[in-house]
Amino acid sequence: MEKLAIEGGKPVREKKINYGRQSVDEEDILAVVNVLRSDYLTMGPTIPAFEQAVAEYVGARHAVAVNSGTAALHAAAHAAGIGPGDEVIVPILTFVASSNCVIYQGGTPVFVDVLPDTLNIDPADVERKITSRTKAIVAVDYTGLPCDYQSLRSLAEKHHLLIIEDAAHALGARYQERKVGSLSELTTFSFHPVKHITTGEGGMIITDDKDMATRMRNFRSQGVDLDFRARTEKTSWFYEVVDLGYNYRLPDLGAALGLRQMQKLDAWLARRREIAGCYTAAFAGMPEVIPPASPSGCESAWHLYLLRLDLELLSVGVGRADIFKALHAEGLGVNVHYIPVPWHPYYQQLGYGKGHWPVGERAYEQMVSIPIFPAMTNQDIEDVITAVKKVVHAYRK
Ligand SMILES: *Cc1c(COP(=O)(O)O)cnc(C)c1O
């Protein structure tokens, strides 16, 4: 067998391929340049145009653009009325922003475990952790696969909880024929460069609730009830600060880029599905690789492809860290999504810790995110498959 690059062999790729990457073409660049030449670099007409494009795409009434997915979650937590004394249920396998938004509002995250197949929030564990203080559930469509909303919805109705859907991974995903964005009271997206579409940095909250949309619009701009452009149009200087707010405004430069990117989203989603299909087919004959779940009625947006390893079938003493390093040496810019949130030192300081969520904590030890993004060439896909096979074969029992 070929010598691993980590042991001095020839790497599969000379040029490293990252786990995710944006696609930006000349027309995208022109759209941004046109904004630079226009009157409004921020809070101009491109913002509502971008908001409308996303709202229409997902099939919801209102969209509020902000300058990150984190800001979107913060605004959603604010609109949900989360405050001191409130508990909010959050899965352990997610980006820390999913639970930080609860803390920003003075609430308390309550972490729950995930399901062994999808690695999405486990409704049975949610039910066990509901108390009289529980106000909301943050449901994360992990890797792009929608959660079990039928179960979550019935729990939410029974216990009068709001669902905040962190769909940073799931723009364009479907659950029982409905697009993500039309499933929950509040849905948040991120437009970071590795996500489905990008605005550089950016995010958006989607809702059908007019009052919540208004609260979030105010929240993104100092709690001011009339923005500068609306005042200019009315020839008025008058505005009122009606709430505590922040500066979470997305510049028009980003919105112009995002608006252009929306036109390509469906083609990009199709390419992501294709890449995922190639991987799953290529690894099907390898017992060491646990294939991703594909529950019926769910169409993933494939933000991430997790290479999940059955560690029992690897040589004694070999763990995810060895596989991770070996894949990097072969030229794959792999990553890990995510370290369980309650494990982080800041969260430990708050009283959380390790060892309470057996499924998610075990899954964390098994996972490596391999490259998946629309601009990958067929050769790139082949290289990833070759590198994974090479490394797994070298470390199998
Ligand atoms: C990317 C991401 C966010 C938000 O990220 P920003 O970098 O603030 O745009 C939130 N939750 C999850 C699960 C994410 O992956």
C-alpha cells in the first residue's frame, strides 16, 4: 500500500483543499462595485431587495438582514422574549453561537443530547429537560439536515414553547416538502463564506410574525423605530428609541453580493447533493465509515459532510486525531464540527461540563468534516475519496 504523506509518502494533493469555500464570479464583483458607486453603502435599497429574495425563496413573510448569523440568533432570542430566569434548550453539537444568544439575553441554556443517526436534537431528551421555566428550543439543522420537527412541534405546542431554528447549515433544505424557513416561528441563517451563500459576513432572521419582525428591525439598529432612509423619504429628522438595540446592520455591499448569490443557490445545492452522493457511494464498501443518515421526508442542504468513523474498527490506539492529521498531510483541509459546547472552558466556568450527553459526546470523537462546496471539480472529489480511502485503509484493524 502507498505510504501515507504523514509518514513521508507523496500526498494525494499538493494544493490543500478546504472543507468549505465561497464561489464569487465577475457579476458578483460588479454588483458590489455598483453599490460602492451608489448613494447608500448601508441601509440602502439593496437590503430590502435581499430580504425579499430570501423570504420568497423560503416561503415566509418577513426577513430581517443583519451582519452575522450570531446577530441573527441574538435578534431571534430578543424577539422570542428570552430574559433572565428563562431556560432555553440547545443541542450540544452545534456552533457556540446557538447557545451564546441565550446568554446574551440573560437566559440559561439547557443542553440536550442528539439522536445517534442524524446527530440532530433528540426530542425525547428535550422532553426530559423541559421545566416550568423553559421558554424556547434552539433547533439546529446540523450539517444541513432538518430536525424532527413533527416531534419538536408537538412538544412546543404542549408546553407553549417557541422554536428558534438555527438554520445556518440549512438554507434550501426541505422537511416534508416545506423549505427550511417556513417551519419555525423564527429561523436564522448565516452568510459566512463557508455557508450556502455569502455576504462576506452576514445573517438573516425569517418569521411570519409581523411584530417580531418589527422588533428585530429595531433591534439591529439601536432600537430606533425609523431608519435614516425612511426619515429622509419623509423629510423628517424625527425618530424614537423604543427599545435597547445594537448596531447589527448589514452593509449594502454584502446584500448586493447575497442577492446575486441567491440566483445560484439551487444549482449550488444540487452540486452539494451530487458531491455527498459520490462520497456516500465511494465509502459504502468501508465498514469503518458510518454513512450519514437520510431520514424520509428530509432533504439536506449538505453544508457539511461528516466522515464518521467506527473507531472500534481502527487499529488499537488510533483515534480521530490521527485520521485528522493524516488527512491534512494528504492535502485535505478537514475540520471538526463541533466540540460539544458545554465542554468549552467558558461554559465549564458557568457550571456545565463533560459526560452528560453520551450520544453527542461519542459522535464528536468519531467525526471529521471533509471538503464539500459547489466549486469543487470532479478531480477534487476524486482526490478526497482517494485520500480518505488511503488513510482509513492504513489505519484499519
Ligand atoms: C455559522 C453558524 C452560525 C453563525 O455564524 P456567523 O459566523 O455569526 O455568521 C450559527 N450557528 C451555526 C450552527 C453556524 O454554523
